[in-house]
Amino acid sequence: MTATASAPAPAPAKKKPAREVDPRSWWQRVREGYAWITITTIAIMLILWEIIPQTGIINRVLFPTFTDTVAGFFQLVAGGYWWEDLGKTMYAVAVAWVIGCVFGFVMGVVLGTNPFIRQAITPYAIAVQALPKVVLAPLLIGWLGFGPESKIALAVIICFFPVWIDTMVGLALPAANEFKLMQSLKASRWQVFTKLQLPSAIPLIMVGVKHSLLLAFTGVLVAEILSASDGGLGKLAKEFASQLNMSLTYAVVFVVVILAVVLVSIADVIERRVVFWSEENRAAKR
């Protein structure tokens, strides 16, 4: 009579570790972190903004209180006439940012991979970079007119340089031994660029892309304030300021600040999506 081997008992299923619950309250987490510093600072600034104009130290006509600015903001939103200006500003920013990033990346690649072209063009590019861009605004308006073309061109000139510089510097980040290794593997110039230089340069390029977004926004606003014909938030702020309607002027500035914060947040999201390995490395070190 032969004994039959019994089937092995199934291994007990591993229990998932229970999710740890932070026993601290929301206020304790805020107080123990650094968020309370930001919240306290903003609260103090808003209180001073409300009190100081009421004391007469500063002329309330020229420096309205916080509540006056909020009322102006709701008046601006309820009026509805500013939406067209907002659309014109954001359209110009988007177009200028895309053109500036593409042009800056292409120039950075060309100059970063070709030493002869870099030596020939870099002095002229640096001279243009050192020139105050506002000086070019009258020339661009004279050449391109008072339409969106002139303010887009000025914004492109302003936001082009961070992407160009960061791309050119990023392509030079790999060490000489890494280039020698690629040469020993018989890699072509295209393979050296795509497998070594570009992956090393992407984090730095994304820094330039993020920086150029705010510069494009600034360039468009400056051009709108100077030309004030095609419309936009800059033109709107200039009109309200010329009428001494400071509550609406501050309301437009408040909108500009909100848009700047939103643009920075969008740029941060794009950077985390593209340079995802850098985010994973930072999370692993925590």
C-alpha cells in the first residue's frame, strides 16, 4: 500500500499593513510645519493693508484698503468687460512661451553641439541679452504695429534666453569620460546626443522652461502697458490708473498675481511630469 503525499497547505495571505493615522490635529500639523509662517505673514500683511490707509498715513485714494480692493475685484468680475482683455493677455503669453521655448531649445542644441557656431553667435546673443528689453518695445511696435504681434515678439525675446542658456549648459554636463565611453562603443553623434547629452540636460532645460513662462507673462504685460492699443490686462491697469480708479487698478494687479501663481503651479506640474525620475529620487531620500 503506497502512501500518497498530502498537498501542501496554502500559505496564509499576507495582511496589508494598516494605514498609519496621524494622531495630530490639522492645526498641530500646520503649527509644527512651516505653513503657519506663511499663513501668519499673509494675515499680518492683509491686516496692515486694511488699517494703514484708514489711519491717514497713506492717501486712501492712491492706496485703497484691502476691502476696497476686494470690492473693486468683484466690480471687475461683475462688469464682464475685462474677460476679453484677459483672453488677449493669456493668448499672447501662450503663443510667446511656445515660440520662445522652441526657439531657445533649438538654438541651445545648435550652439551646444557645434563649437564653431557657438563661438560665432554667442557674443551677439549675449549683447542682446544684456540690452534692456524695454528699449526694444518702441522698435517692435514701429515694425509690427500695435497688434498682438509686437507684444508677442517682445515676450519671445525676453523668455527665449533662459531656455537657450539652460539647454546649452545642460548639454555640456556629461563628463569627458562619459563621452569617451560613447566613442569606445562606436556611438554616432545622434546617439551621443539622444542617449547621453539630452537626458542629462532635461532637468536643467525644464528649469529654463519654467522660468521662461513667467518672463513671457511679464513681457506681454510690459508691451500692453507701453502700447495700450490691442487690449490686455496691462492696458486695463494703465487705463484705471490714469483715471485714479485705484481700487480697480489694484484689482487688476490682484488678478495678475493670481495668474502668476497659477502659471508657476502649471510649470511645476509640467516639470514633475517630464523629470519624473528627479521627483522619485527626492522622494526616496526622505
